[in-house]
Amino acid sequence: MAARLVTKGATIEDSRRLTGPEKAAVILLSLGEEHTALWERLEEDEIKEVSQAMAGLGSVTAQVVEEILVEFVSGLGGNGSLLGSFDQTQRLLASFMPQDRVDALMEEIRGPAGRTMWDKLGNVNEAVLANYLKNEYPQTVAVVLSKVKPEHASRVLTSLPEDFALECVQRMLRMEPVQRDILDKIEQTLRNEFMSNLARTSKRDSHELMAEIFNSFDRQTEARFIGALEERNRDAAERIRALMFVFEDLSKLDPGGVQTLLRAVEKDQLGLALKGASDTLREMFFSNMSERASKIMREDMESMGPVRLKDVDSAQMAMVQVAKDLAARGEIMLAGQSGDDELIY
């Protein structure tokens, strides 16, 4: 399809500026709900393409309609002008298509702009896309990143856990041409599991979002915001605090989880994080090390001398993030702060 030249929201006064799908949208809008049998002759991708064009068509003058639909102009009502909109498109589709298909189609149209799935992914925030891809196989991620624009792929790689990102880079370097059926499956999975859910992310509980944001604060900033929020809305502050997963919550890991975490964390980072830990949490980690490893870690911590609180906070936040990544892959189980309910991040 040619590059779109029509500015959304502008009145269309020249039919030469319309693409093929836009002209098809004008025809189908002109015919209205009485001739929806034409839609049934279209393939699924054609319906999506024409529907997207229709939803963004805007106002079309009678002259343009006549130019496109000369043989049907006598059947047009009123002054022959049209107005393409989301609501009108949805009503028209609903007259011949099951409601669940209409909802899915309109949800995709309202989602990130782009003709193809890869165009749409290019308009998704890199952090959001990385958060989804980090749970996929590196080979799958390599295929996805090879299909989006290089600058967007670079931002997504930066947002992925470093080891995982490097594995994806290696897979991209060794990647052979991808078979069409495999690419189709990846595209279908992205459409069904990611893009269809993207439009619903706004329904996510705002307290959960704020808990994640607060988790990323350093200790002093977190205390300042929580304290200020308590003065204005104590219930909200308590709910956010209950949803947060902080460094001291690592004390709720089982022995297997502690040992898995110890293997995944850099030793110098562990020592720095434990410098600011409570005695109970510190001893829990030491008790899950060998006697020799525990002795070396204690000596390393003593040799550090005084350390900056900022550096300790940074190391502890990094450990929490490693723990969340391990939990996301099902390698450990994290427990929430309140009660014995288990939370999967």
C-alpha cells in the first residue's frame, strides 16, 4: 500500500490522494449496512486493512464520492457526503460480524498505529515491549528484533536484562532466514497475546503501577514520597506499601530460592547489598553459603569499610530485580509482604 497522504481529521477533497484501501472504505461506507455481503468476500487481513482505513477516513466531500462511485452516485442519500469514524465503522461491522470479532478488530485499530504487526510493534514503548519479550525464548526475541527498526530494537535490547539481551544478540548474529510458517506463528502470537492485551493495560490497578515506581526509588526518595502520601491519603499509601516488594522481603525466600538467587548475583554486588541489610537477612544469606564462601564474603564486606547509602540502595535494588526476573522465569517463588499469599512477578 502506498504511503498515506491524507491527514487524519482533514476533509478529503481530491480522490487522487486516497490509497486503495481508503477508496474501498469510501465504497463500503456508501453502500452501507444493506450491502454487507461484500465484506464476507474479503479475507481477514483485507477486512482489517479496509476497516483501519475507514476508521481514520474523516470527512469525504460529495465530489470525491462521485469520482470514486460514479455508478452508485444516484443511490446516495442526502447531499452525498460521508463521515468515516470509529463508531460508524463499528456499527457497520457489527451488522454482519460476530461481536467478539468486531471488538477484537476495533481494539487492534485503536491500538498502536501501523499497517503490519511489525509496524505496530515499532510504536510500542520499548520498556513495555521488553517486559513482554523477556519471558520469551531468545530465538523468538531475535526474530522480533530483526523485524523492527534498528533504533527501536536497540532501545528494547537496552531495556532487557543484560545476560538475556546478549543471548538475543548472539542468536541474531547466527540467525538463518526464518521460514514463513514460523514467522506467521510468531506474528499470530504477538497479535493474540500481546497487542490484544495492550489496549487493556490502562485497566491495570494504579496502585500496582505506583508500587513498581516506588520500588525503583532510592530509600530516601521512597520514604519522602510515602510519608507525603500518608498525610494526604493514608489508605492509598498503605495499599502501595503492601504491594511493594523490597530488599528485606527476600527473607521470605525458601532455601532453594536463596541459593538460586546467590548463583545469579555478582559477588561484589551481594556484599555491598548485605552491608545495609538487617542482621537477620544477612545471616540468612550466610547460612545458605558454604562455610568457606561465607567467611570470604564477611572478610570482603569488612574490607569495604564505610560505603555510601546510595551505592547500597543501588545494589539492593539490583538484587530485587534479579529476584523478580528469576520469579518471572519460574525459577524461584516470591512472597508478598502481607499474609502468606504468593505473588508471581
